[in-house]
Amino acid sequence: MTSQSQGIQQLLQAEKRAKDKLEEAKKRKGKRLKQAKEEATAEIDHYRLQREKEFRNKETNVMGSQGNLSAKIEEQTTEAIRNLTSSYHRNMESMMKKLLSTIYDISPEIHPNFRPAV
């Protein structure tokens, strides 16, 4: 009987050790999962920062060229306005003379399609 109770005691102790090892393994697994999650989050953050930096560089390059393009268009517009203004001042007087001469110098003529009544 004592040998049976010793065997049962040994089985219970073995079962308890196995249970403890299982709990310890579960704890290690939980810690490892938590650590893996933290590592993955850190890696994702690092990748995100890297991609955002690349995006900002590309955006700066594109916006910089758009800024240059905008300045170039502004310069061309200013030049065109300057040219039109100078042309206006150069030709204003001669055009006014032509308009006034057309209005004042009327020479009455019979229209070529006019047929006198017979």
C-alpha cells in the first residue's frame, strides 16, 4: 500500500511539475508574442518614417520645380503686358488718326448694285 501511495504521490508530483512547466511555457510564449509585436511595431514605424522622408524629398523636388515654373510664367506674363503696353502707346496716335479720318472723310458714292428706276 505504501508503494502504491508513493507511486500516486510521484504521479501527482510529476503532474504538478508538468503543469508548472506548461504555465511557464505559456508565460514565455506570451512574453515572446508581446516582444515580437513590439519589434514589428518598431519596424513598421521605422519603415513609415523612411517612406515619409522619401515622399517629402520627392514632394520638395516637384514643388520646387512647380515654384520655378510659376515664377517663369509670372515673368512671361509681365513681359507680355509690358510689350502690349508699349505697342499700345506706339500705335495709339496713328490708329486714332485713321479712325477719325474714316469717320470725318466721307465720300458719298452710289452703291454698285444700285439700279436707277426707269
